[in-house]
Amino acid sequence: MGKIILDVSDVQMRFGGLMALSDINLQIEEGKTHAIIGPNGAGKSTLLNVCVGRLQPNHGTVMFEGTTLTGKTPYEINQVGVARVFQTPEIFPELTILQNVMVPAFAKRDGTFRFNAGGSLFGERQIREEAEHVLEDLGLTEQRHHVAGSLSRGDKRRLELAMCLVQHPRLLLLDEPTAGMSRADTNRTIEILKRIKERGMTKVIIEHDMHVVFSLADKISVLAQGRIIAEGAPDDVRGNPKVQEAYLGGAHL
């Protein structure tokens, strides 16, 4: 095993009497794509929310490259190099695509971003060029001056990915990055994520589409009822009877 970049240790998360996560131990290897799969309600998004500081666990710790993330705010976690693409795209619908990507670039560089009425910040050349480079990489250059709220769902997902990539994260967390996409958009997203992997970026992906999972994952962890019930290489997980029973009611992956 290579260097561990994210270490989740003995994490528990309760909501009232419901144990959403129970004794979660998860190690993410640097430069790899690690998929987390499982049925609805298994605790997948809850786990990502714990990792990015949106939820504080009742027990356990999350470490990123030796830094304890538990107790930090989402903003602080983002600043140390962890970015997340959400299940529902989180964009600025009234801004252009280019401006959407420039906002997190400013925030990463300066530690904050404030809108001003004159909009002069959006004219800064270095940030603009960096944003345009990312948009070109994701195939959004021709639409860069379009208002983001007018985009298709697939393009909104790519825009949010661009907003993460412009921050140059060390770890990228993706919550169902192809949800609601056509097969063509899904395959385009797979190719984009493969290119990102070639550059050495570490990724954790939550995904229900097994075509996406087996196209991208180096390792898979399977969650069911808040517990990891199986973990390993894709071929090992594919043939695991416990996984087939918990995830697909006995059907083969």
C-alpha cells in the first residue's frame, strides 16, 4: 500500500436514536480512486459530510495528511486541500460560468472572496486565465459567458467540478458525480475523471452507477446500514456474496 492521504478512524455518527455510521475505518491511498457504494440510506453521503466538516461525528477522527480534520469548519478543510462535488450542484446561478470558476480561485488564493458592485475583481488576468484553462479542460469554453443557471444538469455537474479543480485540491470527494446525466454525459465525465487521475489527484467517489464505479475505481468500500461490510479491488467486490445480497438483493454486479 502507498501513502495514506485520508484516514478515517472509528467514526460513529448518530441522529437521535439512529446510528448512521458505526465504527467506520477507511484509508484512502494517495493518487488512487476509491469508490464508496451501497444501497440508499447506507450512510455514504453522511460519511462525506463528516470528512468535509458539515457534520461532526459523535466519536472517532478524520485525518488528512497528518492534519486532524475533525472539529474544523468546511472552509478550513477546503483550505488545506480537500474539495467536494455535491449530489446537487452548488453553483452561483446568476453568474456566468467563467465567473463561477473565478470565485473559488479567488477564495483559495486570498482566503476569502467578497463581491463588489463594480465587478472589478472579475477582470483580474491571472485568475481569469486559470479559470479559462480549467473550463477548456472540461469542454466548457464555448459556454463560458453563459449564465450558469441556464445550463443543463450535466453541464452544471461539470461546472461544479471545474469550481473544485481550479482550487488545485489534493483530495477530491465526489457525491454521485453522474446522477441524472445521459449516458453520453456520463461517459464524458468518466473520461474527464480518468484524465484527472493521470495527473495524480486522489479521489473518493460515491456512485450508484456500476458502469462508472468499475470504470474508475482502484478500490471499493461497501457500506450497508452504516457499516463497511466489504472492501477490496473491484473484481473482489463484484463477486462478494455479501455485497450482492446487501446492495442488489442477490443480483450479480
